[in-house]
Amino acid sequence: MEAIAQLIAATDTGAADLKNANAAMSAGYAYGLAAIGPGIGIGYLVGKSVEAMARQPEAAGMVRTTMFLGIAFTEALALIGFVVFILLKFA
Amino acid sequence: MIALEFPEINSILRWKDIFPGFNKIALIAVLATLISTVIFLLAVRKDHSTAPKGVRNFAETIVEFIENGVVMQTMGKEGLAWTPFLLTMFLFIYLCNVPGIIPFFQMPATARMAVPMFLALMVWVIYNAVGIKHQGLGGYFKSTLFPPGVPKALYILVTPIEFISAIIVRPFSLAVRLFANMMAGHILLVTFALLSEALFQAKDKVLIPVGILPFFMLIFLTSFEVLVAFLQAYIFAMLTAVYIGGAAHPEH
């Protein structure tokens, strides 16, 4: 980050350009980092649900409902990251 | 090599007024209300003695889906009185989501924060009111803020967390989940449509066949959006049911 900032400063660009570049970069980091946790979480969650459904097919309906609830809660974190991305990039 | 410029975010999300104070988002919301009302008005007029068919069959399928898939799974039998409310929520959100993939509309109404925010605020008011009605003001706040079965000393930690998660984060995450999902889908579709358009019109003739790749991705994402539109409406209705059920009957 420091090196890129210095490089941009050295190539004689305005402060607004520097700000835009930093905003674009941190927007990328924000969404990328926010996607890691929920990615692992949803993978684990769905994997366990499939395991449960395979073991007890008669409970599949209940497991599926709970799975969707869990996905909704986990996914919210990634989506907040996406909103932060939009705010940093465009606002 | 190719002239690809992503448009300003406002030009893909903000629409010109059709007449003052009424733009495409409002049009979609009004249409969603009208369509869902008309479906059930048509369904109710049919003769009750014969087996259901046509619109009535369709309406019954939706009602049954809400009853079995949402209410019975989360609130149980005593929650069946909430079916009309959840059905309205589900249909309205679904019909607001689906224009995102219908040609000439191509904008989910829920991709503007105002619509999901208002829906989430409505749910927030309702589940708090239900909690206060069923348990009394003191009882409701006691059961939400001081969950039973926690050591007394831990309440210093648990109570603020419960307050933030049950009173502040719930409506916020409910609104942001719907809004961000629909907006992400919309932006994805715009991105791939622009990319394939730019490749199909490229000056360099070699690039034109490459445009098929983003075009296939566009078709795939469109069909994925059909699923997302349904899933988000379902999840919104289900979380509403969970919140109302939790407020009416706290865990002991």
C-alpha cells in the first residue's frame, strides 16, 4: 500500500486521483475479506445439512428450513461487505 | 483494444420520473400490489363445489406453500393466523424481485433501499408489538434482554449484545439482505451484458467470437436470478415468521 501510494505521488497525480485509487483498492479488499468467512461458513453449513439429510431422509424438510435460515444469517455478513464495497467505490 | 466503460452507478439504478414523483420503481411496486390482489380476487369468485382449477388452483398452491413451508416450520399451528400477512409479504417481495429479469423492466424494485427498508421497519414494529401484546412490556423486554439460564454476572455482557442483535441488527440485516442480494444480481447482469455487447461490437474481428463466453454467463446468471428472486422472498417471509414466533412465545 505504502509503495503504491508513493508511486502514485511520484508520478505527479492529484490528491483526488490518490483518493480514488485508495478507495478503489480498499473497496476490493473490503469485499474480498468479507467473502472469506461467510464462504467457509455456508460451505460447512450446507455440507453438514446434506450429511444430516442423507442420514435421516424423513427429517429433510426440517433440516432444509433450518439450513436456509442459517444461510440467510451467514450470508448477511458477506452482503454487508458488498454494501461497504459499493459505498467505498461509488459514494 | 475494446471500448468498455462501466456506466455511473446512478445511471443503472436511478430511473427518470415517468411523471413527477412516480418512477419505474414505484410502477413496479404498484404493479406487484395489483397483480397479487387480482390473482386472489379472481380465485375467490370461483364455484366452491368443484375441484379447483386455473387461477384458483394457482392461488391455493401459493397459500399451501406459505402454510406448510413457512408457518408450520417456524411457528407451528398457532401461527396459522399469520398466513395472510406472510403471504402478502412473500408475494409482494417476489413480484418486486422478478422484474429484474423481465425484459423492458430489468430492474428489481427491491434493489432500491427504500422498499426493503420500509418492509423491514414494518416487520420490526409488528414483532415488537406482538411481543409486548403477548408478554406485556416488562415481560417482553425481560425475555429478550435477559435470556433465562445465563449466570447473573454474565448479564453485563449478554444484555447489550442481545439488545443490539434483537432490536437494532435484526431490521437492518433483514433490509440489507434483500437489498444487497437484488442489487448485486442487477449489477452482475449489467456487467456481463455490457461485456458481451462490447465484445460483439469490437473493432478487432478476432474478439467477436470471444463475446459468446460472457453471453453464456449472462444467460446462466439470468436463470440464477430467477432462483434468487424466489429464495429472497422466501427467506424474508421465513425470517419474519421466526421473529414473530419468537416474540409471541419466548424460549423457556
